[in-house]
Amino acid sequence: MPDRGGGPTGPRIRVGRPSRRVRTLLMTLGVLAVLGMAFTMFAGFWTDWLWYRSVNYSSVFTTTLWTKIGLFFVFGLLMALSVGFNIWLAHRLRPPLSAMSMEQQSLDRYRMGIAPYKKWLLLAITALVGLIAGASASGQWRTWLMWVNGVSFNQKDPQFHLDVSFYAFDLPWYRFLLGFGFAAAILSVIAAALTHYLYGGLRITSPGARATAAATGHLSVLLGIFVALKAVAYWLDRYGLAVKSSDFKATDNWTGLRYVDANAYLPAKTILFCIAVICALLFFATLWRRTWQLPVIGFGLMVLSAILIGGLYPAIVQKFQVQPNEQAKEAPYVEKNLKATREAYGIDDAQVTEYSGQSSTADKTKLRDEVDSTASIRIMDPNVVSPTFQQLQQIRNYYGFPTNLDVDRYSKDGKDQDTVIGLRELNLNGIPKNNWINDHFRYTHGYGAVAAEGTSADSQGRPVFTESDLPSKGDLGKYQQRVYYGEKTTEYSIVGGPQKEIDYSDDTGEKTYSYEGNSGVNLSNPVNRAAYAVAFSEPQILYSGAIGEGSRILYNRTPKERVEAVAPWLTIDGDAYPAVVDGKIQWIVDAYTTTNGYPYASRTTLGDTTADSLTATNDSRAVVAQQNQVNYIRNSVKATVDAYSGQVKLYQWDTQDPVLKTWMKAFPNTVEPKSDISESLMAHLRYPQDLFKVQRELLSRYHVDDATTFLSGSEVWQVPDDPTNKAGDAVPPYYLSMKMPDQKQQAFSLTTTFTPNGRDNLSAFMAVDAEAGTTDYGKIRILKLPTNTTVNGPKQVQSQFNSEQDIAETISLLSRGDSNVEYGNLLAVPLDGGLLYVEPVYVRGGGLKYPLLRKVLVTYGGSTAFEDTLDQALNKIFGAEGTTPEPPEDDGDEPNEPTPPPTTENPTVQEALNDAQKAFEDGQQALKDGDWEAYGKAQEDLEEALRRAEDAQSGETGGGDGGGASPSPSPSPDSS
């Protein structure tokens, strides 16, 4: 053949195999990449094992790991065998000769293309579906462990009379098996159908029969299995009605059967079950009949029945039987829901008592002494004074306090007192210079607890500290003050090795320390160091000279994080709090067992129910929920975390809880008996906030005990918004030592208020005895106010405070310049048939960076006081030191209105207040300039001017004080 190129050819380039050196290099890189990925996977596994072993909970790691592995391989293998067997069977049942048609000729190319790789393709497909199914099944380890270890509730549901454990432990596992069966059947049908089509068993365009007899029989059996599983699903759906949620006007999360469920859906499910069984038998019969006619007719009838019987018939029953007489029809089912919900949330013993809301004592002076015996009113708000603790007790910039402090009880002179407490934790943002050594080796721990009386403040409005300074000293005695584990300790530290740590500083300089505990993981082993270098993406861990013999790495250091890790089956309360117990700082963490399968009990969403104005501004206070939607909850475990050693202990608190007993069977020897709780620890245990918030949300509807009232919705309450901010978030519950009307002495309590749905007046007051170890612990008392009278709720009380002109003017005066007024917790206390409201008012002003208590607002029985101290305000309210002037009597000429504010009528008062304003502004300027002499002079002028204003006002009103109050002096120089 002639050369068609028309010219000389170029040099030939010979393409050969890569050289041996290149091949070796590529092979080496490939092996290193595989080894790198393998070691990365190993590092994650190995560091987890080391951590669990370091906290003595290795059984949790191994039980969880082996359960996941077992489920992965069992269900992965079942899925792989199911799909692989049906592909193999479809290939084996292929016709010996395929029809001569364009369709089959096109498929021949594919058949020939995959023929050399059929085995590998089969293995790849089965491995892929097996891996996916196994990974999905391993995520059901909790469901498996609860099913295999389930303990009886010894309580039956009212519809099917099965033990509650069937719904809580068994039904979820059966539903998983059913879902797995459906997935296996569907994938098998698809795989078999494609294989039959590829090899000619199924034809779309070819002449003759559309399917061979073998393909017809094979696919019919698979479809029969699918329909049989549907029959099982219909049968389980009958029981699922007891835990089915639906929209109902009585509640958003109604759970359980209603009239239409019991009288329409339940028989419909039974009928559909029978139809599905017959339909499945018809599919199986095609093995002999070799025709699709009857199965297809049966399947069509099943679908039609599902539409008519399962959908249309219940709608007709609801429309024509239930709606015309809803209360009578639904009442029996509502009663079941009421009973089950109250039992599931532990509110069945809530004591509801009628309360007048009005004082029964005409002479209020007799109530003054009763206030002190009724409640230890806390004016130090732990959610406001953290900056004050920070400024006065931080000592060093690398220490810090949590945003929200805690309230506890400590004994002084043989008497318990409410105490605001916080730990001086490590704050890495405040260290002089951030680098790897400083962040992880030198600055490793906080130091000491700081505590203050909850019921008092000093003359400058500062907390009265009962434990303070560095090292801390005071009423708490001697204890291990180093805080290696805390709420703010989120970074890892490497301690105990050659690098010394900064302990604390005093007048003689910095003290150094080397960790002496056995917490954490030893890094002396090079394998451990390499694993942590990979796991933490920090190569310096591998070669740093700061790590040597005795070095230990501490991580997972927040109390909630540690408890969640060692007990992954628990839901963790949002508020861990510290206590000094037996010479150690212990973090106390409340934990819950929950389930979503309590029949007839309405569900709640934990994330929403436990949200309030505090969680909105502090994410660390949010509940750690393993299951967000639940309809059963128990505070079954009290946990402690040692702030120095990190040791975690779980104590069985609810000895009757079947869910906890189930988990204790699954993870033996992880939970210690309740009898192991020492008396000193018991003194600091309390009723948990998140459980209380869940219960108060449920009690806003479930405080009624009859179906008619529940259905009418006339007694629905709501948790009021926090009146001290404008965000619209729910008011948080408050800890307070107080006594309810039926109690003889004060008890540490958790309290909240309710308002009617859509209104702001008070409808109820709720308190739970929060003092662990007492016979009344956990008893819920509700004071229900009459609906025919109006008692001010929190929002109305706050509005009343803000609208009174003399109070508003004083607050305006306090907030002038650079000052900000901050309202503390608005506490409500039942007293002699009425409600006493108390609210501390703080001022963060001038050059000060922290709030100081300046005023206390008090209202009772329509009287309001705004004074420098709580005692002064109570004395004013109850007439112990002067009385609030009454409005002038109606003389027929003027309306019976309160005396006009003297600031607009009396020029002497106005002049004095103008002088006070000038003195206040002079004082603020002196603070900015650091001129303490001028500041002191301004304070004297301010006090003198306010005294003149009071004297002038008293003279005009006939000796009364006009209901006004003088603003508190600004902070003294030594408080800046």
C-alpha cells in the first residue's frame, strides 16, 4: 500500500513499561499510603481503648464495640447472602437459549462483556450491600442491648394488656428486623429481576412470553416474602397504635389510641393483615400455577383495601361519629392518656392545692417576722454575679468562672444556708502568651472554689464571700483545690512529665507543680505517643522533649463529657455543679434514662422543653440527649466527677426504674448501688433542673385529672417568659430555701410559676422538694390560684416595677452615664395566702466592669418597695419601719387618684433631685479620672441631696415617704 502520509515519518517514540526504580517507588508509596490509612484507623481505636481503660470503664468500650461488630457482621452477611443468593439463583435459572431478537442481541454484548468477571462482580455487589447493611445495623446497638436485656415494668397497657417492656424494649427491635427484611426483599427483587432480564428470563420487546416459568416462580416467591412482611407490619401496627403520636386539640404530642384508632384503625389493621396473608399465599402458589393473574389481582385488592379500609373508613368514623359528640367519645381514651402520661413523667403524685392569692391577715406588720421563717430569700443571682466573682476573685487573668454560677447548701454554725459557688477554672484566653507549651504543659489547671452567701451583700453591694482568695480559704475547710476537670476545661493537657506546671501565684511569685494523680493516659510508650499525635493531629506529641517518663495526657475534661462517654445510654442534665465533699471538689451530674415507647404517654421534645432564657445565652447548659423525643424519663443516676483525678462514679438513684435495670444488665458493674452514696455527698445532691422543666411543661396541661376539663382546654397553663429580659425565652426555675403552706420548716426547693394560656396573670405556683435524702424529696406541690380573681404574674409584676414613677426615676438615675441596670432573678414566695415577689437590682456602672447589688424590689398585696437592702424593703412593705402612704380620700371634688409625684409639684424636691443628679454625674466623672478624693466628695453631696429630697417630700405628704426611694450610692473607690 502506498504511504498516505505524503512525507517522511518522524522518529518513533517507544512506549515501554516503567523502569524498575519507578515501579519500586510507586509500590512503596502505595504501601505507605495503605499503612498510613491503617494506622490512622488504629490510632482512633487505640486511643479510645486507652481512655476507657484509664477511667476504669473499659467494659463499656468492649461491650459497645463487640455489639457493633456482631451486628455489623451478622446483618451485613445476611444482606449479602440474600442478594448474592438471588443473583446466583437467577443466573442459574437462565434459559439455555435466548430468543433471536434485537433486544437479546443488544444484551448479548453485555453478557459477553461481563462473562470473564461474573464471580468478581457478584462478590463486589454482595460486599457493597453487605457493608451498607452492616453499617446501618451496627447503629442499632442500643436497640439490641435493650431487647436482649429488657426488664419487665410489671405494668400493662390498658388496650392490649401487654407489659410496657414490650413497647419500650421489644417493639423497636421487631421494627428494625422488619425494616431490614423489607430492604433485603426489595434489593433481592431488584437484583433478581435485573439478572433475569440480562440473561433472557424476562423480556420486554421480544416475541413470546414475557417471562420464563423459572423467572416467574423465582420473582413470585420474592414478592410473596415482601407481602408476607407487609402482613407482619400490619400486625405490629396494631400495637404501634399505643405509642403512635398524632395531632389532637388537647395537646400537640398526643400519644396512644383515640376513639377512631380503637374502633376504625385497629380492626382495619387486622383485616389488612388477613388480606396480606392471603395475597402472599397467592404469590407462593405461582410455583405451581405459573401465572401472575391471581397474585396481581390479590395485590391490587390489598392496595385498594388499604385505601378504603385503612384510610377512608377511619375518616368517615371521625367525621360522622366522633366530631358530633367528641367529648363523650374521646373521654375514656383521654383518661388513659392522663394516667399514663402522669406516671411516665413522675408527676402522678403532684399535690394540687387551692390557694387564694390574697393575704388573709389585715395587719401586715404581723407578717414581717413570718417572711424570714418562710424563705431564705436569695438576692445573689448566680446568673448575674459571675462577672463580680471574676473581677474580685479571678486573681490572675488565666483563671475564669463559668457564665452561670451554681446554688448549693453549706452548713455554717450548724445551720444550712443557700450559697452561690463557682470554681476558679483555667482560662487559656488569659495566659500571657499562647504557644503549644504554655497551652498544654504549663497552664493546666484552675485553683480553688469561691463561694458567697446567697441571701446577703455587703455595704457596697458586693457578695459576702465565705470562701475566697488564692489559695482559697474560708468556711469550706481544707480540700484539694487544683481543678484539672471543669466546665471551661476543653483543651487537652500533658502533665506529670519533665515540664513543670504553673500552680498558682502569690506575693512570693509563681509556684510550680507536677501532677500526682493517676488520671489520663501514659505517654511513655512510643506507640501511645504516635497514636495521639495522629488522633490529635499534633506531630509534636511524637517528638517533643517536654514529654518523658511519667507524662500523662488528660482530655475529655468537662464533667458532662466524661459522664456521657462512660455511660452513652444516659441523657445528661444541662447543669453540672461543683461541691466540696470530703476534702475533694466533686462535680455532680444528674443523668436520666428515657424511652420513646411508653404506651399512651404523650411525647415531649427535650431540646425544646428544657430551653429557657439561660440556655439561650449559654449553650453549655443545654441537655445532652441520646433521644430527643421521649415519653418516659427518670432521674435514675447521680454521677460525680473528681475535679482533680477525673474519676467518674455512677450511682443508682432510682432503684425501681426498669430502664436503668436493663442498662445495668447490659453494662454490669458500671453503676454503684445507692447505698454507696456518703452522707456528705448526699447533703449536696439536689433535684435536677432539666427534669423539673420537663415536668412543669407537662403539668401545664396534665395537672387536671378529668377528661372533660382536659378536652375543653380551659385549664391550660403556660410557663411565663423571663420578665428580666426581652428575648421571649421561658423563665428558668430557681433554687430557693422556702416552705410551702403545708410544710413546717424550710426546705431547699426548686420553684416556678405558671400563667394562663395567652395571659399574664398568675395561675399557679409550683415547687418541688429538692433536698436529697429527705422523705419529701421529689414531692411536687402546686398552689392553684382561683380563676375568678386576678393575681399579678411575673411579667405584670415587672411591668409594675418599671411603671411606678418614683422607681422609674431612680432606675433612670442609676442608669445614667456609663452605668447599666441589670435585673436579677424575680423570686416568688407564697406567704399567708398571697405572693411575695423579690427582685434584686444590680448596677454595672462607671469604670466598674462587674455588677453590684444596689437595690431590692419587693411587692406584696399591692404594695411596692424599692430600697437599698432586702430588710429595708420588707420593713417598708410590712410597716415595720413606717408605712406606705395611702391615696387621699375622695372629697367629692377630685377623683381618688394617688398623690402626684412631688418632682413635678414641689420645687424643693425638684431642686434636691437636680443636685443629686449633678453629684452622681460628678462621681462618675471622678471614677473615670481616677480622682478618688473628688469621688468621695461627690458621694457625700449625693447622699446629702437625696436626704434633702426625702425630707422635703415627707413634709409635703404629711410625714410619709411618698413611696419613693433614694438611689444607692455608686461604688466606693475600693470596689473599683
